[in-house]
Amino acid sequence: MPRMVVDNETSLVSEHYAVIYAPRQDRKRFPENCVEIHTTLDEAIEASDPDNHRHPAKVYGPSRSSEGLMLYYLIHWL
């Protein structure tokens, strides 16, 4: 993943706990329709379902891509 610049003065792009639909866990960025944001770590873990490819993670975003998509960048899998 390219190093993301974090601006602590704004809340436009920030870190979140999430559940990501990911059949393969080797990707580093995900479109917003594959990401479900959760308030806490416990909520993300509880909402996960690895058997159906829904994995808990910590992500950074959303950020608009050059193609116009809103993306979340993987920080790490939980």
C-alpha cells in the first residue's frame, strides 16, 4: 500500500474498524460497496463471517480514486 498522508486537522479520511467482503485477502484496497464500517473493534469482529468471506479489518478511508470510486485502504486484518 502506498504510504497515506494523514491529516489530523480534518475528519474527511480517517481510520475505521470494518468488515470487508474479500474472497481473497491479498488485496490492499477495496471499493466502498465491499466495506461495512463499525464503531468498535468488538462490533467488527462480531459482524464478521469468514465462511462467507466477510473479514474484520482496520481500514483508512474513504478516499476517491482516479477512476472516481470511493476506496478504503487496508491497514491490517484483525
